[in-house]
Amino acid sequence: MRSSVIVFPGSNCDRDVKVALETITGHPVDMVWHQETELPATDLIVLPGGFSYGDYLRCGAMAAHSPVMRAIVVKARAGTPVLGICNGFQMLCETGLLPGVLMRNRSLNYICRDTWLRVERPTTLFTSTYAKGDVVSVPIAHHDGNYFTDIETLDQLEADDRVVFRYVDKQGQATDISNPNGSQRNIAGICDPTGRILGMMPHPERLIEPILGGTDGRPLFESITQNLAA
């Protein structure tokens, strides 16, 4: 299995994702600079978290026009799996690979803490080692994580089972208090119609070993390994 992690000016979680992938898949990871116009042969593309281009203009908007993104869009539409975490989720929305936009947190403050998530769809290649309804603790670290789109798109996402993760409380209830950023319908992560493109605001790569404080993010990378390394 071969993975590519895209590095932008301002990325700060690219190495975390590299370590998570190499630890769990057992295979080396290609770190690809955003100015490249082609990608190496790859089974997975990861757009990591961080503050690409200093979050100027709009989070992910400038990164979405980096040279490498043209190649990523082509590969994604041809079926190569793509995982966008935090800033990477914002990029996926800005490129149109996923619908909607990530706006400022409703508190207008940067938030960095653990959050509870409920697994809504365990049938993607990213979530197959979770069970539907699993409640997991995964950290967030963002200023612009408030997912927004029109009502018709929201209803379609729900009808097509494309909401993959939802913010909940420890008991698994999606309440307003458990929603850290104001995202519509407590949405924390969505996928494309094929289930091969996933965008999520929380950072699973930060919880893959007990020494990091937990392992609730590990099943995501184990799912990737099981589905792509066969």
C-alpha cells in the first residue's frame, strides 16, 4: 500500500498523519509538496490539517488552487481514495469534491479539545472497523469548523447516508451543547456518493496510541489498511 500526504505552506499535521499511516500500515509514505503537478503512484491521498497559506482569504480556498490539486481532483474522480482532515476537509469543499463550506465557529474562537463523535456510517473504506453508533473521543483543533450548506443538500446527505461522523455527548446524543462549532445537524464528517472521499474536522491521527491519550482514532487507519493493503 502506498500513501501520499500533501504538504502545503502552513500544514502542521502532515507529519502526524505520516506517522499514523506508517505505524499502522507498515508502509512508507510519500510527502508531496503542493507545487508538484503530478502525484506518485498511490493508493491513498491525504490532505492534512493545519493553516495552509495562513488561512488567508478563506480556509482552504488558496490551497484548493495549488498546482497539485488539479492532479488530486483528477485522481479522486477516477476513484483514488482521498481523506481530508480539518484544513483538508475545507480544501475538499473548496474544490467541489465535497459539498458545503466550513465557516467560522459560532463562538468565533479557536477550539482545541477532545470531542465525542458518533459513527453514522461504518461502511466506507475509512470506517469499516468501527460499528454503527460507536461513540468515540477524537480531538478537534480549528477556528473554522462550522459546516454549512443549503437545506436541500443537507437532506440529500442524510438520505444518501453520507454523514459519516456526528458530534454527540458521551451518551451518544446529538445535542446543541455537544456541538462544538455550530455545524448544521452536528455534522463532523461527510463523504462523497462513492464513500471514497471523506472529509472530517476532528483529528484521528492524534489518537492512535495509548501514549497519546487514547486510541479512538486508530480504527480509521486500520480500516484504510484492511481495505487498501489487501
